[in-house]
Amino acid sequence: MSEMLLSVSEHVLSPGGLTIDHLPSVLGELVGPGIDAADLYFQSQVSETWVLEDGIVKEGSFNLDQGVGVRAQSGEKTGFAYSNAITAEALSQAARAARSIARAGQQGRVQAFSSSAVTALYAPDNPLDVIGRAEKVELLKQIDQATRALDTRIKQVTVSLAGVWDRVLVASNDGSLGADVRPLVRFNVSVIVEQNGRRERGGHGGGGRTDYRYFLAKDGLNESRAMGYAREALRQALVNLEAIPAPAGSMPVVMGAGWSGVLLHEAVGHGLEGDFNRKGSSAYSGRMGEMVASSLCTIVDDGTLAERRGSLSVDDEGTPTECTTLIENGVLKGYMQDKLNARLMGVACTGNGRRESYAHLPMPRMTNTYMLAGESDPEEIIRSVKRGIYCANLGGGQVDITSGKFVFSTSEAYLIEDGKITAPVKGATLIGNGPEAMSRVSMVGNDLALDSGVGTCGKDGQSVPVGVGQPTLKIDAITVGGTGA
Amino acid sequence: MSAVEIVGPQAVPQLQAQVEQIIAEAKKQGASACEVAVSVEQGLSTTVRQREVETVEFNRDQGFGITLYVGQRKGSASTSASGEAAIRETVAAALAIAKHASEDDCSGLADAALMATELPQLDLYHPWAISPEQAIEQALVCEAAAFAADTRIKNADGTTLNTHQGCRVYGNSHGFVSGYASTRHSLSCVMIAEDGGQMQRDYWYDVNRQGELLSDAASIGLRAAQRSVSRLGARPVPTCEVPVLFSAELATGLFGNFLAAISGGNLYRKSSFLEGTLGQQLFPEWMKLDERPHIPRALGSAAFDGDGLATYAKSFVEGGELLSYVLGTYSGRKLGMPSTANAGGVHNLFVSHGEEDQQALIKRMGRGLLVTELMGQGLNMVTGDYSRGAGGYWVENGEIQFPVQEVTIAGNLRDMFKQIVAVGSDLELRSNIRTGSVLIERMTVAGS
């Protein structure tokens, strides 16, 4: 048994008088007649947030959440119950509730546990403890003061620091037994500037599955990474002070590298999650092997990148994550799968079974989704546009996977006129149809970048951390929702 | 299958005792003041799809949170763990944070004299004696009605019946402690229509504190099916400037945006386009926006706010003029104003309306866009700039012509509020915000 498995089981099971040896009998109780698959998901999570505004560290909060989720599956049916208490009695009660979905059938089986060696993608240490509380407070104050000193037009600065330490243990009747210890940290700066009575906001941040020292590390200009976020937030706010109304209508759009990968997350990613395709509810359903994007597009979902926000050593069903090719040279190659949908579709699981917590059911979710680099020079891409929009930074997005319609909103965008980036334009929502927009990708840059590590994806009311990325790319026509001419 | 255990008013005394125990522990560890919330919730959620059970989920959540003060310094902690050790450790975690936080002149509990004393009974607790089998049966009836409604309904995305009951107690070191039990039940249906190579989904739902008062299951399914089918053949329209009619269920969002813009948190952070607009005419003269927090059984009702202050009925807007911001104790102090007993939000907002229903407003609009779907977040709270993905129906000669998709609607909320032409009598009753459909004089629609 691995050291991680031992330490996690000691932490989550021992306080309630349990050991790993108790789990086969709980699974045995769960896997009665008619149950095909069952699992137990134990979790213990500590998290904290520190917030500075108005120049003072106004509040901090700490949360401890723990519990066990118990799931039983019979064909396409799933029964689920959970408990905050991790004791034999609570487990037994949850197991009875979860297995109530079973009708008559064969007695299920519990395989002997085996845990395979997994490559750790991040350090198991508690990221909250690497620096003291006084240092956290000092860091926030220092960034606030240094930011305010940059420009007299700054009216408000908000700085926040957040960390999570998650310990999970998954045991399934198929014999898989996995543990993972997951750090996750985030640092954000938001700035409000004012000039001639006009106010604008800019924000930036970053993070990953690492610890707070990441923000103190020097990044380029002999300055901390945290200060880099602050400069970037200010830069965006100042750009927006000069913004004119965005145009309205269909036109060419150039998407910048990095965080603009939100485009792929919405236009492609969700539509390729296994559950929607099993149910035939996605605009991509039944299109495996077909051209669903221009031949310049190769898109992957990669959960194996070290220390990335969307990465996982094993997913929430204990399956090691993979780099899954979703679209290769425009051709649909693969869906993202959890165990249930892989079993029902008769394909391999891709390590995309994720859940917000023990109190939620797993489902196929993205990890880090990005497009591979192409061959065009980013400047050449801009030069190729007579009149259009350059989207340097985005806010959020949303998709209706059935009709394929998706939106994303810009937070920093510019007009392109005669091949040159000119005036900044106000934030606008862009709307398109996934497969259609992807088939209009006519140039892909050689400058692949991943985002800085602040993305959160929502599906069926569950939030999970994700990553996105892409090179600069051009879409020949998409609708821009401004108010200008 | 086992029926759901009941979490109800009988849990209140025990939770009150827990609140008092946590407050005592905080004092013992050295907090000068504190406030505590304890809750326990239980529910059942069943989903069917394609005439089969898909999931049966039993939920049970418990936990408590504490915010404590050491002088003017503040720290918070929460946990789902229970027992004396969890209380000790959680209080200690909050205290450790407070010791490192900055002095904040505005922090601290509301004045003791302001604590709610007389609490009205709001009748929010109506457990629904429904077994998992019965819940599945209702969901199946709902979905079957949807499939039977139209041959173009080819697929389903889930019909879910939810029943939920909870009990929550709030107390603080002024000696205020009070709590209540409440319930919430809902039935929702998402259907997929298919025709001519196009797939469209739409939904319908109902929600009520009393399960027996939910709309008939078959009528919910039928409405979901009709809505999905009516989306078939949707297409963009050319870019234009036209009147826009927000259906009632989406119009709630416009007033939700308004409440956010006049809420103390956004105001003191200089993050609202409505900062400094108290006393100004923001809406047409005939408009009135009232909060009525004590309506029995209503979804938004509450006797006291997040700081322990008694909620009370008031107008935020009268004669189109902004009369009051939405303030809690902290944001009020930051702005130098008394709290409006809205820590945690507004309880039941009523928007004044005319006699015309949605049909009449479509006629009145003549030519424009009826919006029944919005996508994306697309609102800049600092400037009021509004740009969102939209779907709905094109209206010409006062009648619906064809479904529309893949367009955006854009404007500035400040202008949009002023340009409200009419509010319909077709009230949305499933929301904390009660409004009819809203007709806006002019917005930019971007499309093909």
C-alpha cells in the first residue's frame, strides 16, 4: 500500500474507528442483487480565504468540510446518499439508501482491492501552512500599497488569497482503491480606476495545485508573481477607460492566446462530455470520425500537467487522468468519460470522472482543455483582418450543448482596422454555434499559452477547477454583441 | 425504499442550544463578540429520463459557521463536523484569523437595541409526505405528458422532483437567538425537440413551499414540450435596433441586477453604476418597487435579516425615484447610513405592473424581439453596460413570426431602466422577485 493511501486512510477513516479493511464489507452490503457498480468516496477538505479591501485586511475565513458519498448503480440508474459522519453506522445507513434503486437481478461482486502506482502531479503538503498568517496578511498589504503607488487614478483595490487542501479516498467494488492529496491556491487582484468621472474595473489573478510560495516567486521583472497580477489588473482597467462601444453584427474575430481558451471550453469541450453523447443530447452526438472543426484544429483535454489548476493525479473515481485527444486536424476523435458513461457506451474511461465534493455525484468533466499550436505568426493573423475584433481577455462563457449555441464575454478587446489593432472596445458578449464557429477557424498561431490558473467550471450546479489554453486564432465570422456601428 | 426522515421545527430547540454553546465557547476563548448560524437540511431528489429512473439522491447536510470579533478585528470559520472538539477547533480557527486581521472601524455586530424582538410566524414549513416511489411516479407522469405532446419531442434531458426541508438558527452575543424551519419543493422538466436536422431544448418548472400546491405534473411536462417545439427552426435576425420584450421569468433578472447595483457592498466598493443616485429618477414615474418580507409561505419571506434585525416592508423605488439603498449593518456603516435590515438580501420584491398580459404587450410592441432565453453573464456592474446572448421570437405586426437564436441584445442598464415602457400583468410567481414581462423601448440586437 502506498504511503499516500496509508496517510489519507489514517486521516479520514481512523477518527470514526474505521480502516481500509472495513470497506469491502460496506461495499458488499451495497452490491446486493441488481447492482452493477458501487463506490465510496471519502473526503476531508480544509480551505481558507483572506481578503483585503480599502487598504485593510478586512476578513479571513476558514472551512473544514468532511464526509463520505455512497453510490450504487444498476444499469443506467444511480442511487446516492452521503453523510458528514464517517462511521460504520453512517456508512451502513447511506449504503441502504443508495442501493434502494436496485430491482431484482444478479448478486453483484466485490473485487479484492488493488491500487496501481500513480504519478503524483503535485506535492501532498498542506499549502495553507507554508507561510504563517502574519506573512499572508503582510503579502496582501504589500501588494495593495505597491499597486496604489502605480497610478493616481486608482480608486479601489481588492486583493484576495485562497487555498484548499483536499484529501480523498475512493474505493470501488471493481477493486480499485485510490487516494489523492490535492493542494490548490489562488491569488486575485481587482482594481477600480477613475478618470474624468468615468470608472472602469480591471482584474487578474493566477494559481494552481501548488502552495503560496508560488505567488512570492520572482516572475520576470524581478518582481513577485502576485505583483505581476496587480500590474496586469491595472493595465486592463486603464485600457477600458479609453474603450468605445463595441460594434454589433457578424465579423472576423481574432482570439488572443491563453485564457481565451474559454472559447474551446464552451464551443467544444462541454459538447464532448460522455454523458451528453450517451444521451444523444449534444450537437456533437453521433459525429465520431466526422469533421467538426477546420483541419487546423487539434484539441485535447489533458489532466496530466504538473501543478495545473485543472490537473488531477487520479480523478474522483480513482482513475488516473490522461491526455485525451478530442479533435485531431478537425476530425472528432474522442469523448471525455467517467466510469458510468464509459461502461454504458462500451468505451474506455478517460479519467474525467469529477465531482464538486462527497455530497455530489461524479460526472464527465473537463480538466485542462486546450488547442495545440499551429503555424501562423500571431502578427500575421492580425494583419489578415480588414475589419474585426481582437479579443485579448475574456470573462465567462456558457453553452447550450443541444443547439450548440455558446457565448463568451470580452473583458479586454480592440477593433482591428486594416490589419492593425486600434481602439479598445467595451466588454461585449459574442455568440456562435460550436461546430459552425470551429469550422470557420482559418488561422492558428504558433504561440500556444495556457491560462494563469483561476478557471472554475459549472455543470448541473457543481463547480470544479479547470484550465484552458489556446494559441492566437482567427474565426472568420462570429456575432459580436456591441451597441456601436 | 425508505421514506425521508423529517427535519423540522422540532429541531429548533436543539440547534438553539448548539448556538448558545458555540457562543459560550467563543467568549471563553476570548472573543469580545460573535455571531453564529447553525443549520441542518435534508432532501430527496429523483430524476427520470426516457421513461426510466436515472438518479435517486438522498441529501443531508449539517454545519455551523461563526464570525467573531476581537475588538474591531474579525475572523470567520465554518465546518460540517459536529461535536465539542469541532466547536473548539472552529472557534479557535476564527480567533486565529481575527488576531491577524486589521482593525476595521465599521466591523462588529449591529447595535443590541436593533435586535428583532417580535417575530411574525411566516408559515414556511410544509413537509411533503412523498415516498421516493411516489416522487418517481410524478416525474414519470410529467415526462410522459411531454413525450405525448408532440411527435417532434424525440429526447429528454431529465425530469426532476426535489423535496427539501431545513432548519436554521442564528444567534449572537447580544443574546439574540432565533430560528425557523422551512421547506421547498420543485418539479422541473427539460425536453429536446428535433426536426429538420435541428435539436432544441427548453424547460419548465414549478416551485412551492407546499408540495401539494405545485402545478399539475402533466401540465409542467406539456409546457416544457411546447416550449422546446416552438424553438425549432430558430435562426438569427439581421442586426437592428428594436424594442425588446423580456418574458416575466427573465425580467426578474433585470430587477435582480438593479438590486445588486443599489446594494451597499457594491456601493461602498465604488463598483456600482448607481452610486450616488439616491433621490434620482431612475425609472418611469409610474414605477414602484416594494419589499414585502412577511408574506406567509412566500419563497423569499424572512422575519429577521442576516444581522438579527427585524425585516420590514418598504419601497426602494416610488414614482420612479430611488428612495433607499439595500443595506446591511456593515455596508450601512461604510456609507454612514442606518441598515435597511437587508443583510443577506431583499425578501420578496414586488414590481408594479399594468393591466396588459404578455400577449397584449407583444401587440403593443408591434415589431421587435420577445426574449425568452439569456446566455452568459455579460453585465459590467461598474458601468451598467449590458450585452448578453439571447433567444426568443421575432415579432412583426404585433404577432410572433418565427423563433430566433444566436443573437445578442445590448444596451446600458441605466438607459434600459428609464426606457421601460410597460410591465405586464403576467406575474412570475416562482421567484423572490415578482414581476410581469418587461417591454423596453429600444436595444441593439446583433445577429447575422
